[in-house]
Amino acid sequence: MAKTALITGLTGQDGSYLAERLLELGYEVHGLVRRGSTITTHRVDHLLERVAIHYGDLSDGPSLRRIIETTRPTEVYNLAAQSHVGISFESPLQTCDSGALGTLRLLEAIRDVQDRTGQQIRFYQASSSEMYGKVVETPQSEATPFYPRSPYAVGKVFSYWMTVNYREAYGIHASNGILFNHESPRRGENFVTRKITRAVARIKLGLQTEVRLGNIDAKRDWGYAGDYVEAMHLMLQQPEADDYVVATGKTYAVRDFLEYAFGHVGLDYNDFVVIDPRFFRPTEVDLLLGDSSKARRKLNWQPKVDCQQLAIMMVEADLELAHREKTLLNAGKGFERYRAAA
Ligand code: NAP
Ligand code: G4F
């Protein structure tokens, strides 16, 4: 019998890769999408004939309950959140409404439907390495205590413990994936890796002259999103729910990423990077490095793409995008010249 999955955050980076993966595996896939003033489905447009869209929002408990009641998923992947750490300082309540209370609303909806119908619903929570924050040990594993350093991370710690509590209190098969940073050509443009690769491509093609960044000495354990969604799925296939770190086990500074990305097109990042205090955070996470030996052992999972390969993959995709941008721009200029001459 086909399994049925509900993904919150379908339109995000991870939601799009997870939906692809689950469709490949023969799942019936449903996605929670919130209504915006513009259409936000560009990452999943190629899947829309095969994925059922449900309008709702993590701030709207009744909508979550109704969607779970009608779709009767066997697996729920909770990926929706305001996921930008820097912006969480500007917008802490909205960040925690989705990243903390939203998880609780979803768990309550699952508990209610499971209690009333007897149907078992497995739950995945998108926990984050940001929870380690001001790290108390390196590398960070499932046993490392949390020390969150932003409203985003504090909200994620709440959701982590709610997931553990609903597992222990109500026997729900609920797991936390503690994922370290993962990127891709579909990464949002205001996260540092994508901001860099977009800039590299646009600078190379003469569409931009500089890139303004904050703390480029911060270190992160960067992996590829396509690899990480496999770990999410594997967690829900285990007989017992549990919590797992998902990481590459290597850490790089933003400077290293700059070197890989600019170096790939034969440029020196020092000539184009401007340090702008606007992008510093009130409290920073200096270093993240994950120990994912539990996931490797128990889930038989491992990452396939390293940081330099990731930077190159993202620059190549952004070069294609920038070429299209330039063509459109030139077409626009040609039209203006034609109008001026006419
Ligand atoms: P993303 O690209 O920012 O996607 C976030 C998704 O959440 C989008 O689909 C967004 O919808 C949706 N969303 C936001 N607020 C919502 C709300 N109130 N109700 C319903 N949907 C809402 O994030 P991502 O990189 O795919 O990450 C997925 C999850 O993993 C997030 O929870 C993130 O915090 C967590 N995480 C990410 C990483 C990472 O390195 N990528 C690492 C650890 C954990 P719109 O399209 O309408 O904005
Ligand atoms: O790319 P970032 O914004 O990612 P950050 O803060 O590590 O958070 C991401 O990974 C978390 C997992 O650890 C997720 F939970 C979270 O949802 C998100 O996906 O910043 C990375 C580093 C930071 O130290 C930041 O201060 O890059 C530094 N940075 C320097 N200049 C910048 C910039 N970050 C951004 N976004 N923009 C800059 O201009």
C-alpha cells in the first residue's frame, strides 16, 4: 500500500528535495502551502501535477487538524519555519510562532487524529545545529547540551523538546533530525552560501560589482540538501523514533567558501567582498562541526557532496541564471534603443 506523506514547508529548499525523493519512492505526497501575495511554488513547479497542495499555516491550528484529518498521512515532515537566523532577531515573535508554537500545534493535531482514529502517524521535526549555539564541546553530537544564541535557535530548542515529550508522553513515533547547514542551488538567496554564489556569477557576467557580507570568519559544517533529505526519510523508517545529528564532519569558514566560489571562475574574493556591519548578528555562532556517527551507523546514511563540490555546483547553477538575466537585460536595452530611435 502506498505511504502518504504530509510535508510542511513544501515550497522551501528542503521541502522541494524531500517531495522529489518521496515521489521517487512511490509515496502519495501532500504539501502545506501558505498563501502569499505572490506565488511561492517555483521550487516545486515541476512537481505540481504529482503533489497535492493544501493551503494552511503553522499559525492556524484548525487548518492543520483539518488537513491531517482529510489526508490521513502515515508520515508528517515538519519543515516549515521562518528559517533565517539573522532575521529572527528582527522578527522574534513571528519566528517563534512558526518555529516553536507551530510545531506544538502540529503535534497536537497529530495526537488528536491518532487518538480518535487509531491511525499511527510518524513525525519528523526539522531541528537544527543552531541549537548548539555557543558550543560547549566540539564536535557536537546528540549528547551535546544546547546553548541557543538567537530567537530562531531558542524556538528550535522548544520544538526539539516538544517532539521528545510527545514521543515519551503519548507514544508518538516522533524524531528530531538535528541537521547541520545544508545548501543547494535552491537555497534562499539571503543565506550566506547562495548570496556568495549569486554574487560570483553576477560579478563574472558584469551584472554586479561587489558583495556585502558580515562575519566571514564564522565556521559551518556545510552539506548538500539533496543528501540530507534522505536522512530525514530514513529516520521515519526505523522501528523506534530517535534523535539524530546529520552532518559532514568537516567545518569551513565563510572565507573558505568564498575562496572556492570565486576561485571557480578565476577571481580573487578579496577584490569584491565588502564587510558591512549591517550583516553582523547581536550574538553569533562561531563554530559548528557535527558528529553524525549515530546516523551513519544506525541509518546507514552518509553525505556524498563535500563543501568545495557544493560551492562549484551552486556557482554553475547561478551562472546559468545570470546568463538568462543578462539576456533579458540586453533584450530590454535593445527594445529601449529601438523605442528611442523610432
Ligand atoms: P526554507 O527554504 O526557508 O523554507 C521554509 C519553508 O517554511 C517555506 O516553505 C516557507 O513557506 C515555510 N513557512 C514559513 N513560515 C510558515 C508558516 N507560518 N506556515 C507554513 N509554512 C511556513 O528552509 P529550508 O532550508 O528548506 O529548511 C527547512 C527546515 O529545516 C526549516 O524548519 C529550517 O529551520 C530547518 N533547518 C534548516 C537547515 C538548513 O541548513 N537548511 C538546517 C537545520 C534545520 P514560504 O515559501 O511561503 O515562505
Ligand atoms: O547562511 P547563514 O545565514 O546560516 P546560519 O545562520 O548558519 O543558519 C542556517 O543554518 C542553520 C543550521 O545550523 C539552520 F538551522 C538555519 O535555518 C539556516 O538554514 O549564515 C552562516 C554564517 C553566519 O555565521 C553568518 O553570520 O555566515 C555568516 N554571514 C556572514 N555574512 C552571513 C553573511 N550570513 C548571511 N545570511 N548573510 C551575510 O551577508
